Amino acid sequence: MTRIDDTFARLRAVRKKAFVAYIMAGDPDAETSLAVMKGMPGAGVDIIELGMPFTDPMADGPTIQLAGQRSLEGGMTLDKTLAMARAFRADDQITPIVMMGYYNPIYSRGVDRFLTDAKAAGIDGLIVVDLPPEEDTELCLPAQAAGLNFIRLATPTTDAKRLPKVLQNTSGFVYYVSVTGITGAAAAVATEVAPEVARIKASTNLPVIVGFGINTPASARAIASVADGCVVGSAIVKDIGAGKPVADVLANIAALASGAHAA
């Protein structure tokens, strides 16, 4: 059982949906992003997605691309991202941390070294958007052997033939991408998402969490009501990019979390 598994078991026991929130490590600087991260559990975040900055974030829209640029320009590295997780773990041993990003930085570090360091830093799961199931031996299977959940994305184009392959070695939860395209590009619509979530849940016992296109408490509530929870990223990153004080960023996160938890 990982922290992710424990979190979903706890939420199920009280019939509560999960609120997952994404920030980019090091955006706009290491000190500010760590302050936001440390405040997220108190704002109602059940699982933290911590973005690994990368120079070519092909699945991300302009908001998160700019966050990655700010982070890299500020000197953020994979080492510093892991250090950020360790600093968070000094005060919080409960909230799961999922590292989200691309394979290149992990490959460059070396898979075995990365997994050892990630586990020691208190990372609980990975979302690596550019590694398909056909490459599970690269990272997915070694990660799970190391005790980390490997979370796979399903999309509106994941058809009945493809879905079993996507689910085959997934653990922790399934991340359903509610819209085609990049992050922040369109709004998620609960009536369209609901049948897709039901289709996925018919093939797995894992929780299904919906992300992309959720940017208000109302949309968080609507999407969480038809899934096991929701993910918000761009709306939070946009506040950070606008230079809002940490307290204001956390207040908006709390409003979003309240929406999801009211579902």
C-alpha cells in the first residue's frame, strides 16, 4: 500500500472525492513553490502533482509551458525538485506526491538512480506522459518494483482495443484526460466525461481521476461528481505566474478543493 492507495481508501471511507492539484517545481522560484506546496494540504489538496520542468513539454499548453520556462530560467533542476520533495516530507509524511513530466530528465539521470532518489525523497508515484505502455520495461515496471505507483493517462481517443493495454500495468489511479489536445486548451464537460469514466471503471478497480479543462470550483464539483476526483493545474499555475501572493494562491486552491469535495 502506497500513500496514494491509503489516501483513496480514507476518502472512500467518508464518501469523499479526491482533489488533486498540480504545481511546477521551482515556479516562479524554489522558495515560493515550496511555500505553495507546503500550504496545499491545509488548503484541501489530497494529492500533490509536482511538475518536473523540461525544455520541450509537448503535452502542455502555454500556461504550464511558461511555468516550466520560469522554473528552468530560475535554475531549477531534477536534483532541486527532489530536494523540494524532501523539504516537504520533513513536515508531512501523509500527503502523496506524484512527480509528473517527461522521460528525458529521468533517462538522463539513469532510471535506477532516479528511482532510488525519488523513493528516498518521499515520492509516491509517477506520471510520465511520453512513455507509452509498449515501453513499460523502461520505467513503469522498475518503478512499481521500487514501490512507486505508475499512473497512466487515458484520453477520449483511448478506444476499447487500446484501453486494456493502457490499464495493464497502471497503479494508484487512472488519470483521464477530459479533452483532446494540450493542458488548459478547453473546458471539461461533465456530461461528456461521465460515460467515459464509466467505460474505464468497467475495466478496472482503480480510482479514475479527471484532469484538463477544470478551472473553477463549479467545474471541479461537476467533474468530481462523475469520477473519483479531479485534477486542477493550469488555473493554479496561472495564479502563480501572475505573481499573486502565496496566501492568495492557496485561497484559490482551497476554493477549488471545496468544489471537488462538495461533489
